[in-house]
Amino acid sequence: MLSQLPEQPTDKILDLMRMYRADARTSKIDLGVGVYKDASGHTPVMRAVKAAEKQLWEEETSKSYVALTGDPAFCDAMATLVLDDCVPRSTVATCATPGGTGAVRQAFDLVLLANPSARVFVSDPTWPNHLSILRHLGIETIAYRYFDTETGAVDFNGMLADLDALRPGDVVLLHGCCHNPTGANLTLPEWQAVIKVMNAKGAIPMIDIAYQGFGDGLEEDAAGTRLVAKSCDEVLIAASCSKNFGIYRERTGITMVVCQDDAQKALTQSNLSHLNRQTYSFPPDHGARLVSMVLNDASLRADWQSELEDVRKGMLSLREQLAGELQRLTGSDRFGFIAQHRGMFSRLGLSPQVVESLRTDHGIYMVGDSRINVAGLTADTIPILAKAIVETGG
Ligand code: LMR
């Protein structure tokens, strides 16, 4: 039987991680996978998370199951973090999931249960695993233009033109903030225009928000999602705690569904419970508990927000330094978009040959489409990267 298994395509981000680990050069630079690193190249446990972990170790008396859709305290805290009070909490169905990927998967599975013929419109480009999960589920995808490779900005006219092909019941996958892989994001008026199209066409928005707090701030980064939530009847949301709480390996995420009324919410909630039970039964609790402890304790929360702000500002500063260095070396503003982009990633617009040469000749690892993880840079490596880009003709 097993010999009948199909070969599976590998994931280009995880491939890159493997290649980086196998590279013996001490000068190598990792700008691949989206994991935050501080100036010493370390991915720290955030202070408030560590404090919550200590408290949990003291106080937790049982490891028995919690609830099929996760601890209600976690679900409430996350619904408030992402949505604030833009819609009544009573209309939001929620289920805790293993990481943001689990949240995306449950949301797409829910789409499949509700409307097996739904098509999902995805930005070109998008996170490769979105496409992979959709392919795995057999859901048809339609790409909409998103990124202007010439300017490094959103190709908004192209996006609107492509969304014109939406049919009632189609799903539009949007990145809540810090678009992965490009770093180019919609403005609020653009969100508003997209909402108008989706509502006119009878399409359902699905928002993947995995980097809240990494772009312009916790509230600012949720503004697009909140606008959609209060303007559309039904909204699917997948949120991740991996990055903004730095709890990658704890696998903590949540699927949220904004529903039209109580009856629809009850039906959606029971479907989310069903999906959790079929897929992995009870979701992991440790990371979720840390998140709710941090969000519900004023002093832990203040410390978390302050550390998150430092992380965000550090990435902004790295962006400015890289854009400045490239400006100095090339004498042009061609890479000025790096300072305008937000979040962890920027797509530099380099050719696959240049990306390959940066890796083989300079030990600089970025995803094949020239996406860099800005947090992988330091003040010391920025001049090295900029010089290598210029030398390789990037
Ligand atoms: C990334 O895009 O690098 C992250 O979201 C990590 C992952 O799982 O791909």
C-alpha cells in the first residue's frame, strides 16, 4: 500500500531552513523562515510569557482536558485582542487550534463543509502553505493580482479588477496585516473598497492575521480586520500567537467566525467543535493558557506590549537601515519600498538567479521569490547584504 503513496512537493520555506542548517559557513545569514530574532540572532522567550509560565507551573494542578474548542478565557481574550468590540462577542464562534496554520486549516475545512463548490481567491503571491492546504483540501483557488514588482507596492487596481470575477459564496483570503511574503499592505480606504466589492458580489472574507503588533502597532494592525468584521455579514478569521507572543513551538492559534445571529453562531460553533474532534480532538492548552494569562493580567500585559513594541520598532529600524544602505550603494531609491513595507517580510524583487547566487556565493539565505525576514538582519549584516545584492547585480 505505502508504495502507492504520491510524492509530495516539499515546502520551500522549510527546505531553506534545512539548507541553512547544513551550511558550515560561520558567516552565513538566515533571512528565511519567519521567526523573530534579536540582535544576537536569538529567538527569546518574551518576559511576560516566561513570568506566566512560572506562575502556571506553581498554580496548575491538573493536566486533564479543558474544552473541545479550547479554554473560553483564551478564546475571549483573543477575540478581544483581534476584534476589540467591533462586533458583539456573542456573534463570534471560536475554536482554539494548534498554531495559525491549524486555524487556517479549520477555517478552510469549515468553508468546505458549508459550500463544497466555493472557490478561494488568494493574493498573488501569498504564503505558500495557503495554496498547499487549499490544494490538499481540493478547493479551487483563483489568484488575484496584489503586488507590483516594479514599485514594491500593492497593485490595487489589478486587485480590484481581479476581484470583479467573484461569484456569490466565493471566499476572499486577505492578510490582516504585514502581508506575507511581500510586506506591502492595504490602506484603510483600500480595505473599504475591497469590502464594497465583496459585499456587492456576495463573497465571504477570510482574514489570516499572523503578525498583529509587528507592523504599525497592535490596534493599527487589527484595523482592517475590524473594518471587515463590522461591515460584512459573515467573516472567517485565522489568528496566530506564534509571532506576537513568541511561542512558535507551543502551537497556539484560533479560528474565529463572525456570524449574523445567535442561531448561525450556534451552528457554526458546533461545526468548529466537530472539526476539532475529527482532526485532533482537544487543542493544545499550554500556549493558549500563557496567552490568556498575559492578556488578562494588567502588569503582564503591559510588559508584553512594551516588549512587542520594542520588537516592532527594532524591525522598522532595520528596514530603514537596509533601505538607506542600498540607497547609498546604488545611488537610487529603487529599494525605498523596504522602509515603507511593514511586518517581518519584504519581497526585494530580485531574480531567482540573484537569490541563488546570494545563497551559494555569499551564504545569504532568503526564500526563492526574494522574500527576506527583516528580523534576521542586524546592524552588522545589513552592509554585507546590501553589498552582496549590488555585487550580484540585484
Ligand atoms: C513563514 O512564512 O516563514 C512562517 O509563517 C513560518 C512558516 O510556517 O512558513
